[in-house]
Amino acid sequence: MGHVAIVTGANHGIGAATAKRLAASGVSVVVTSWKVPVDDNTGTPAQYNVNRLRAADETVDEISREGGSAAAIEADLLQPESPARIFDLAEATFGPVDILVNNATGWACGDSFVPGRLDGAGRTMAVITADVFDRTFGVDARASALLMAEFSRRLLARGGNWGRIPHLGRPARLPERGHLRRRQSGPGELHPVSRQRAGQARRHRQPRAPAGHRHRVGQR
């Protein structure tokens, strides 16, 4: 049996490219998406919002045309039951999951503490609200952690001996004055958690599941 991967936020951009690269390497891939536009800010390229609204089925179709194996699922990662649904589909379709790529983000333009400021792309930033904060951290941090927990629970339950959990996102760094930096507490901040989880897995005689910005599919 070959490798099986889940790639979140894979209906466009880096997520879709990652899913295609894994499939080209012989990995069966489940791609997730949730079609929500970033914002209606005039500084946001119109095509970016169009891409955000693409169906993940388009990624699956492209993979299938190249001879790969893939399936798609729409899942709102703000819902705590979503990780189990995603893994259930992956296992029913392809078998146990041994690669989890955390790529999805809930980021939007409302991440400024100073009204009217421009970001590096020239967009007018909105003042942060509770809704924007919850959406950003709920997807980038909490959902990624819940997916990792589901991955680990199932791997340990089946006595798995190989696993990888790369996180795609910019490393955490100090924000610009007046801004809450995108992914400041997103997947980049989960690297220490992944290292801790890897240590726990080793103590249970299970595989290390390290985080990283790049991942090369290895052999069993």
C-alpha cells in the first residue's frame, strides 16, 4: 500500500501545487477546501478571490488527468468535527493517512490595530475584530492542532511506523507596528508542538512526525 496524504486548503495556490506534486510522486491525496473569499478590499487582486472560490474538484481533475489518485472534500475547519470527517473520507477512499499537510488559512485583511493603514500589497487594512481573530486563529492554529491530534490518534491506534506532518506558512516573526502579522500564531507556531508530538511518538515506539516548510516523500 502506498502513502496517503491530506492537504488542507488545496483548491488553489500552494496547497493545490503541493497536492499535485505528492500525487506525481505516487501518493494518494485528499484535498480539502472551504470556499470563502478573503475580502472585498480594492487592493486584493480579483483573481485571488476567484481562486479562493475554486472547487477542490478542479485540483482532483488535474491530478486524475496526470494519472494520479485524489479525492476532494469541502470542510469548514472552524468546525471541531471536521478533522474526523476528513480522515474518515481519506481512510474509506485510500486507506490510512501517513502524511498531513497543514496549509489552509482563515486570514483576512482585518488585522490592523490602526484604521486606514496600508499593508505591503497596498491594501487598506481593517481594524481587527473578534470575528476575524477567531477565524484566523481558529483555522491557522486550532484546526491545524486538531488535525495533528487526529492524525496521531489514528496512527498510534493502528501501530503505524511512518508519518510526516509538514506545515506550510511563513515562519513566525515580529509584526509590523500596528499590524497582527499573518500566521504569527498559525502553522509556523506549531513547529514546537510538532517536535513535542514527535518525541511523544518515539516514546511509544512510533514514527517521528516532524514539521517543516519542505517535505520529500520517503520510502517505507
